[in-house]
Amino acid sequence: MSPLAAALMLLTVSAATTVARLPVDAPSPLLDGDEYNRRLQSPIAADDLRRFVEASGRRLAAEEFAGGEVDAWIPPAEPDAGFGLLLFVLPDDSVALPPEWKRPLAERGILLLVVRGAGNHVELFPRRIPRILDAYSYAKARWRIDPARTWIGGFSGGARVAQRVAMAWPDEFTGTLQFAGSVIVGSARLAPPPPELARQLQQRTRFVFVSGQQDPRNRGNDGRARASMQALCFADVIVRSPARLDHWVPNARELAKALDALAAPVRPDPDCAARLDAEIAAALDAAEARFAAGDVAAARTALVAIDDRWGGLAAPRSVELARRMLPALRAQDTAPAE
């Protein structure tokens, strides 16, 4: 038996879906070091890191590719537009998803690709996100994927990292399906990406949060995360709370409802972005005024808060102001103490 045939040996077979463990044998082209940093860091943080690396005579580069594996739930029939893709991230490889999920996935022609070796214990930026992107690029190379139904999701800690990946690559993923895990956007933990990507998030990305009624911590966080995203003009953030569900993924019936919500058309608010742009401009004007008045420390503090809250939506002006502040900040650092 050839290595490829051995890799394709079935783990589980149902009437509707084949489940196979497959090797990921090539790195993702999305792992360019500079672009990877630009998408995952806030604009000022990314610019600071880039300048630091360049000053040392080096450049950002991806970690060495170490291979990987995925569990693929393959529907029996490919839709005319190609398979929908749900790339799924778990908190640990020991978590087993419900077999009953096969039916709603197969009925909708959705390929479920579970990333292995990308649990909570794996370092986020050097290893975990690269393994997720490697799996995604593998899927695109192996199957015909419908670009309008290209989604990423996860459970618990996996859901939170799925949200981060979707926000950094909205030109690849059109939505997220997050079970019992979400992140409030507009904080030091997760700021909106560069401006052209942030606009895509506002216009075409659908986020679906699902936490059970018996999981109050995550249910409450879903509400706060949705509010933070609506304040940033992210269109149609959906929150669902199935009855009699604690910290776990839902049954097949609730999964079907969540998948249908994910596939529904996004309805952006045409007036929201203009209101938000005016709010951001006013905050930047205030930081500029503090800097012009000589209060460099207060200006820098205000600018960091802008970068955390609005990220790429405040760029490139925020980055340009940060660069102009650098000489004054360095002068303060080297001034003799009185």
C-alpha cells in the first residue's frame, strides 16, 4: 500500500460522510513573515516590530514547516459551486466532535476539516496559527472550495483563535462559527486588522457565536463581543444560545440552524462606517493636539488606546503620528533625571 493510500484509510464511515485522517505536506503561502505580522498585530505594534527587526539587520520569517494532519469529513456529493469549507479548531486533539454532525454537513455539501496539533497548549503565533493556515491551504489545493462558503470555526479556545484568524484573513474566510468561545474586539487582545482588511470585515464577514444557556460565562462574553463588533460596524453578528447546553458543542439540529445563519446574506449598515470614521478622526485629532501642546506622554497613551480600540480603522494616520512621536519619546528617555 502506498503512503498516500495508507493516509486515506478510513477512520469512520457513515452512509452520508467519509472521515479520513490526511497528512498536510506543504506550508501555506499565507505565512510570509512581514505580511503575517501585519495582519495579526495592531498597526502600530506591527510597525514597531518591523522597525526593530530591520534595525537588527534581519527580517521576519515563518517558523520551519513541521508537517501536520487533518481529519476530513467529506460529503458524498460535491455541489456545483464546490464544497463549502468549515475549517475547525479544537482546544485539544482528544476532543471528539459528535458523529451526528455528519448529516447537516453532508446535506449542505460542507467539508469539515479538523486541524490536528493546534490545541490550546501550542504557541499561538509561531505554531498554532501556522498549522491552521497550512490546513486551509491544503484544503484549497486538494478540493474545489466554494469561495462564498469558506468558513473557520472552533470550540472553546479553538473558537477564539478561529475568530482571530478570520479577522486577519477576511479575504480568505467569509465567516466564523464559534462554539463556547469569543473575543471582545477593540482591546489589546484583538484589534481590527489593516484598513483594507477591516473594510472587508465590515462588508462581508458573518460571525456566528453559539454558547449554551448553561454556559453563562461564555454566553455573557458572546454578548459583549457582539456589542464590541457592532460598534466597529461589523455586519450581522449572530448570537445563539441553545437550551440545555453547557460548555460543549450543540447537537445536529442546532448545528444546522447555526450553519444556515452562517450562510445567510450579510447586511451591512451603509451609515455606520461614516459615523465610525468621524469618531476615529476626532480621537486622532485629540491625540495630535496633545502632541502639538508638548504633552508627549499623554499623546502616546491616547494613541496606544486608539490603536487597541480601532486598529487598522485608524491607520495609516495612527502609524504616521506614532512615527512622528518617536524622536520626542526618545529624547524624554535619554534626558537626565532632575
